Amino acid sequence: MTTFDDRERAFENMYARDQEMQFKVVARRDRLMGLWAAKLMGLTEVEADGYARDLVRSDFEEAGDEIVVRKLLGDLTSAGVECDEAQIRDALEHKTVEARRQMMESQG
């Protein structure tokens, strides 16, 4: 092995760890968003937990923030909650920061 091979492997490992962390942060963020929306819709604790799981699952089916924003906007509007896309995107940013903080705290 050469030093170049070692460095390349180290960068590949670092990239894989970063991607795994990002995946976990997004999944946690989606769960937090689901709980946030469920509270706005007045769902029970059991319903809120199920809704949050469904939101996380929807992001697995079609990756990206847009599916989460569309689902939340549709569900909140259907529930009669006054909310627009800007409010959802703002909450998305805040929940991303919160999810990242929670992940960092859980890793010690």
C-alpha cells in the first residue's frame, strides 16, 4: 500500500461516515417535523407518533425536502391549519438544526 492509497481509503471512509450522519439527521428531522405538524393538527400522542413515522417513510420513497414540504402542506391544509410553504420551510430549517444537535449529543 502506498500513502496515496491510505489517504484515498481514509477519504472514502470519511465520506461514508458523513453520508450516514446526514441520512440519520434527515430521518430525525423528518420525525421532528411530523411531531410538529401533528401537534398543529391536534393529533393524539399515538396518532402523532404514527404520523411522524409516515412522514419519515415518505422521504424514503422519494428523497428530498420537496416531498416532505408538499406532504406537510397538504396535510396541514386538509386539517384546517393556517400554514404556508414559508412557515414549513422555516420549521424545516429549525428542525434540521435540532436534529443535528440531538445526533451530536447522542454520539457523546
